Amino acid sequence: MIRTILLSAFLISSTTVFAQNLKTVSYQDGSQKLNGLVTSNAGKKLPGVLILPAWKGIDDEAKTAAADLEKQGYIAFIADIYGEGNIPTDNTSAAKTAGFYKKDYAAYQKRISLALEQLKKNGAISDKIAVIGYCFGGTGALESARGKLPVVGVVSIHGSIGKDQTRPNESISTKILVENPTEDKSVTPEDYNNLVKEMNDGKADWQIITYANSKHTFTDPKSPDYNEIMAKRAWNHTLLFLKEILK
């Protein structure tokens, strides 16, 4: 009980620090205003990491990742996929909004591409950029590779890995890391097998790491699915992958 209270207090105080260190960057998709966040080392010439948040938009997990990536020597930019005035307030609206972009993957890829441009404008070296994403953002990480966006590698963290099977499997030059919790009910064996086939058909450089005793949102400290040991391993795997491809 005491440990839980202390952890909650730490998360609240940490969130305040993260908010102070992240700067809002407003940009546009036509008439739609988007509000991303960039780390305080913006403007320096450094490798960059685009963070795609989960289905409710920019959250504490994305902010925590940005802060840690800055410490590792990366400029991090958290994308705003939904836009001002469209941020979901509950699971129902989040499922509907995220579902729209999963279906209209071209619109999702466009919003990711716009965020990548902002990352470059804030100092990221253009040929040293990666994308990481959580949940809905993990889907976006894979869509970055499928859309042949100009990134070296992508990390899908408990993302929805399924793809409409009417879409053809195409060549993939982007390096791919998928971090998949073994008890994720949103990922079927068919999804898994189809992804492996897609990666092989595309002759991709890919890797899937499966985490034991882990449900869908196993990396989020605020989730009942949180698995502290596996979350730390997953983050270390992410950092190892980023170091390999960006430094």
C-alpha cells in the first residue's frame, strides 16, 4: 500500500517536471491545428525520435519517454495525431477516433509525416530519425514503415499489428522492432503470423520480442496491466535498438 502511494506521488511530481521541460510546437494540417511537444534540447543537431502516443493522445507515458530520450542524447518530438479540439475524453471516443486513422491509414501516415517535419525543423538530423509508438501509436510506427516515410527504424510497443489483408505486402527498407506482450488480447495469432509474413515478403530487417506475463498496456505505470520488470526490459530493448540505428 505504501509503495503504491509513493509510486503515485512520484508519477504526479514527475509529470510536472516533464511538462516544464517540454515545449509546445503548433503546426497545421490544412485548417486543423496540431499541438506537439518537443524536448528542451531542440535546435541542436542530434539524432531524433518521433513519439506516437496511445489512443487518447499525448499522455504521461509519451512525456516520460521523451524526457528519457533527451537524457540519452536524442531530440524527441511527441506527435499530435488528432488535432486541437479532437482529443478523446474516454475509451469510447478514443476507440472511434483511433479507429478512423487505423482504417484511413493514408491520413495517419500524413499526420506522422507532418510531425516528422517538425522534428527536423527542431534540429533532428534528417538521416538519423526513428519512430516509436505506444498502442495506437505502435500501429503508427508500423504505418511509418509501410508508408516508406523517411526514417531509419521504428519501434511498435504493444501496438495493434494487424493490417487489412486486402493491402498488398510491399518492400520495407525501414528496420523494425515489435515489442509484443504475450497476453495482449487485441493481437490474434493470425495478426502475428500475417505480420511475420509481411516482414518476410518485404525483405525487412525485423525483430519481434515477446514479453511473458504481460497484458496489453504492460509498459504504462498507470495501467492495471503494468509489469514493472517487463516494462524496464522493453525500454532497454528500445534504447539498444535506437543506439544501433541512430548512433
